[in-house]
Amino acid sequence: QVQLVESGGDSVQAGGSLRLSCVASGSTASGAPASVCNMAWFRQAPGKEREGVAFIYARGGAIGYADSVKGRFTISRDNLKNTVFLQMNSLKPEDTAMYFCAACGYSLAKNNYSAWGQGTQVTVSS
């Protein structure tokens, strides 16, 4: 199975930046390496549903963002290192949440993804 480990979460002031990383390892149920999986970032604030933030496909590199982060967040991946990044700029207090890496799915629907990391906390203070 695919394992995901996130890092980079922290507490920052509004307007600041953070870069999250997620390293993928293992293989899919069919035996393919984790590098073939589409990757995504989700977040969940206390008392709220988990929501999709950004995705990046393994083939073709298609990228998509939630409207709330467009123009501020950038998703990228390093296939040689099986790592996906989320560069977050101009952070707002409403970006405060636990951020989760997900793999082997598509779009920004959480039910589409079969592998999840443990999460990394991002806290933005005003």
C-alpha cells in the first residue's frame, strides 16, 4: 500500500508563507509504484468537513485548486523523490487547519482517494 508522510506545518502570522511536503512510498494495490499516483492536498478545520485544496496528476501534470486558495497556493511534485509540495503564500487565519496529503485518486473529492497521510497542522494568527 502507499504510505504518505507530511511535514512543514507550523504557526505563522497572517500574510506569511509555508511550504508543506509529502513523501510517498510503497506501492498501489495493483503493485504499481507510488509515483504513478495522482496526489492532492486536503485540509480540515475543527468542526468542518475535510475539503480539497489542490491536486496534481502524475501523467500530464494537470493541476487544480479550490477557489479559496487560487493565486495564493501552488502545488508541485518531484517525481524522482516521490514528493509533492504545497507552497502557501499570503496565508489567512481561515487557512488554519490540519493539512492532509492524499494519493491515488482524482479531482478534489476526498472519497476518490485511497491513501492518506497523518496530517500536519497549519495555524495562521491575525
